[in-house]
Amino acid sequence: MKLIVGLGNPGSRYFQTRHNVGFELLNAFADRHFFPPANRKFDGLLTDQIVGSEKVVLLAPQTYMNASGRSVRQCVDFYRVEPENVLVLLDDLNLDLGRLRMRGKGSAGGQKGLADIIRHLGTDVIPRLRFGIGRPPGRMDASDFVLQKFTDDERREVDVSLQDALAGLDLWVSQGLDAAMNAVNRPAE
């Protein structure tokens, strides 16, 4: 069994903002594999489906980004999922727009939602797919930047990278972390 967690903030105010790219990717994966509508459970929205031969559970914590760990912990405990079978989808402002990076473990790298999950699960051995949202322009505050929507030009680039990320998720489910990392982690141009 695999658990995929998309990070973001609940509510229409945050819809399609940079900080909600984890939710966006999770929803795209759900659509791609015809998951049933999500139900409220574990302080989040939860749905499951068989993908290939693997049961996959999707969780979108509704606790706001920085408190995502509580929702993930409840789900992990209920399904008895090992942390290495949990994949967290999140935004990263330290990566160029649309750049993808998948890892099996490591620090939160300043991402507070991931930091909270690491704290609640008591390990940093949690696979994660970081989706680059770029850096704030000039002296703009990072917290203001992550809550902005993508421009039309950025949106086109994000949509292309979302397709690459979906292919990586399919590989993670069917062939594991190494295969997914080999496909997703491309050298910088």
C-alpha cells in the first residue's frame, strides 16, 4: 500500500496558489486514475483506489500547511503505512519554476509543512516530490509570494511540469522510488 500526501492550504482563497501545488498535483493524479470523490477523515480529504496492482491512498490535509503532520500521522497509524511508503507532494521556492526534485529522505529544507510531518512521524525517511515555484522577485516577502497565483506564462510552464510529475508518481507507485527519481530528477539546464 502507498500513501500520497498533497500539501496546501484549504479554502477557495488559496486555490491554485503557488503554495497549493501539492494539492493540485494530488488532484491531477486522482483524476488520472479515476479515484472516487474524497471523504473527510483524519483532518483531511481522503480517497483510495487500486492503481495497477497497488492500493493507493490519497490524503489532502485540511489543517493548513504548517500543521499537516497531525493529519498524516492519523492516516499512517490507521493504515499502518511505513514512512518509506508515504510520498509527500510539496512546493519549493528554492527550486526554479517547474523544476522537480524527488528524494527518499532528508531535511525539510525550510518547508514548514514537511517539517511538521517529519516531527509527527519521528523520521526524515519520508519520500518527497518537491515542485519548484521559483523565488520571490526583488524584496517581496516569501510568505506573500507563495500565496500568489501563477501568471499565465508561469501557468503554461507549471502545466508541463505537472505532467512530468504525474509520470513520476506513476513510476513511484508501480516501480518504486529509484525508478521515479531517475525519471524526475533531471540535471539543471
